[in-house]
Amino acid sequence: MPKTKFARESATIMTEMVLPNDTNTLNNLMGGKLMHWMDVVAAIAAQKHSNRIVVTASADNISFQQPIALGNVVTLKAQVTRAFTSSMEVFIQVSADDIPANKSIVTHRAFFTFVAVDQNGRPIEIPEVIPETDEEKEHFDGALRRRQLRLVLAKRMKPEDAVELKSIFNLK
């Protein structure tokens, strides 16, 4: 397996149409259905990067500010932003298209974390990510801060050990 991979190699695009069975009583996409689609597209991107079985470790804040209506076409784009020893962060962007009205809006963005595992379910080493574009570099640079925040919130890291987080608040 290669020691490194370009971020673009994990890029995954998934498209779905919002059908009546996917909606709530307001005829908008149910949040759980959207989260399912986000998990699927992010898992595919993580598998493309690691060439391994992957499991979801965490899903960052997903806020539902923009409803997605019945009949909209939903496009989910996912790409690995950074890889650590066996875990990787995946960025997901969701947009909704009202094709008859020729309107498209970005509705959601989130970061999910996946862990690559072997056939016995044990974490396994994965390639590092090489970012190329400005956006990829920005996501890559922020990934360590987001990782430390996740670990502190999960009580798996002491706040005083989160060096990257301290640096953005100018704490010593």
C-alpha cells in the first residue's frame, strides 16, 4: 500500500432524489435520512483513501438550517481531508437542486471521522494525505485542531494536552 495518497483520490459524489418516503410532515427531507446519506458517501471516500474496511468514529456538528424539499436532487460530495495513524477525517458538503426552478443551494457541511480496520475489526495503518488545492490545504491544516477538540470533548485527551487548540486561543 502507498505511504501517501492525494486528497483528490478519495473524492466521492453521490446523488439522490428526495422522494415522499424520505420526507417529514412538512414535505422536507428527514434529518436522519440525510445523515444516513452523509455517512454512506463519507464511508466510500474513506474506503477509497484507505483501501480498507472503515467504521464511523464520529460525526461533527450537523445543523439543519436549510430544508431540502420533496423533489429536490441532493448532491453529496465527500473527500478525506487528513489521515492519522488509522483514522481519517472526511469533509462532506451537501447541496440541494430544485431543477425545474434552476436553483441550487449548499445546505449542509460536516466533518466525519472514520477508522480503517482489518478483517478482525482492529485499527490498521493508512496512507497519509497530500493536499494540493488551497481548500484541501485549509481543511488539512484545520484537521488537527478539530481532532483535538473531538478528543477533548470525548474525554480521550486532557484539555491541557490539546496544543493545537491552545495555539488558536493564544494560551500557554
